[in-house]
Amino acid sequence: METIYYSSFNSPFLKKVFLGSTERGVCMVDFLKTEKTFLEELRRSFRGRVIKDDQKNRSALNQLKKYLKGELRRFHCRLDFSGTLFQKKVWSALVEIPYGQTRSYKEIAQVIGHPRAFRAVGNANGQNPIPLIIPCHRVVESNGGLGGFGYGVKVKKKLLDFEKNHGF
């Protein structure tokens, strides 16, 4: 039986940030929710024993904290994401978007070799289990609109503005 380790910390504008990991790497990041809701989603998504362990998650937690202080531009932690091959292609492309910059859904579709699949890119974004580390908030509409975001467009705008204000 697999063990899933979770941790949390308080953030100025994301309230409580939660992180889940397996032995393979970070498998879930969530925020603006209660611990109870996070744990329910973690248990629904992953089979196994769930335990709180800040030591197991120390590196990823420290990176998230630094990111949310404007001190980290790129994450360096192992990831354990499960999804379709298409979703994995999208999420891998998102990791390559530089801090403080954006790409359109159409540009991501082109990068992954599916130039007409911009709506599917949006759907894959919406299924991203590791936001912030896999920066789905950096994907916008071709016309300059913000597009959607699972935590609401206001939060997406806050994250984009935060990165622009903390860029090099």
C-alpha cells in the first residue's frame, strides 16, 4: 500500500497551501480550501495511507514558500503526476513557461504538436493537480483575456501580477 505524505503552511494571499507527495514526488498542490476538503480530494485521487509529514515534504514546502515570497522563479522537485498522455504533454509544456511570462492556449497546443487542440489544452490545465509548481496560471487566451482558472480569475490575476512585480 502506497503512502501519501501531506503538509501545509499559511500564505499571505492563498491562505492555507497544501502539498501532497508520494515516494516518487509531489502529486498534489492545493490552496484556498480547508484541510478537510484537501484531504478528501487527496484520498479520492490516490489510494493509500495518508499521513502528515512535513519532513518528507521539506524541500517542496520550502520551494513553495520561497516562490510565494517572490524568491524562487523555478521549482526543482520531483513530480508524480498521473493523467493521460495528452495531459502530461501539456503539463510538461507549462513547466517551461518562464516566470512572469504567459503563453496562450493556442501556443501550448502548437508546442505539444496539436495546433488545433487549444480547448483540450484548457481542459488539461483545469485538471492540473500541481498548480504553482506546474504553472497553469501562466496560460491565457490569444486575445489577451485571462481565460479560466480553477480558483477563479481574480486569483489567476493576483498570481500573474505577483510574478510581474517580483521578476528579475
